[in-house]
Amino acid sequence: MIRFLWNSTRGYRLSPWRSPYLRWRIETYCGRKADQIGFLEFWGFCWQYRRNLWRFLHWTGQIERTSRYRSPAAAEQQVLETPTQTPSS
């Protein structure tokens, strides 16, 4: 969860409303134009959609934990299930 926030605000950690990535995400989520998003619009969006944002951050944490802590047996099983290409003659 924290990792996503840290990575998504790279270069704009003290002013996340200036982040082109976050502005683009807001634009695609609710339709507000990215160039019209400032301090008040950014924090208003965060407050208005705080439950959805919290669920999204929780989901990213789950995905990260799942991908990080996969058992070696599960990884080996996936490799065995991956079809290999055989050269055609």
C-alpha cells in the first residue's frame, strides 16, 4: 500500500497534486481534465472518493504481497505449465 503511494508520487512527494501520473489517473477515473486539477481539486477528489481510494490501496497491497511471497512450489508449477515452443520443421 505504502509502496504504491511512494512510487506514484515520485518527484512530487511534497505536492502530489502536481504529479502528471496522479493527475492522469484522476482524469481517467472521474473525467476532470488533468490541466484543471490543482491543490483544492486534488484534495477534494481524495476526500470525495476516499473509500474507493482506500480499497484500491488495500488491493495493491494484496497484489504486492501475493506476488512477493509466492511459494517456490507455486512458481515451479507455473513454469511447468507454461507451454514451450518447439521448432517446426
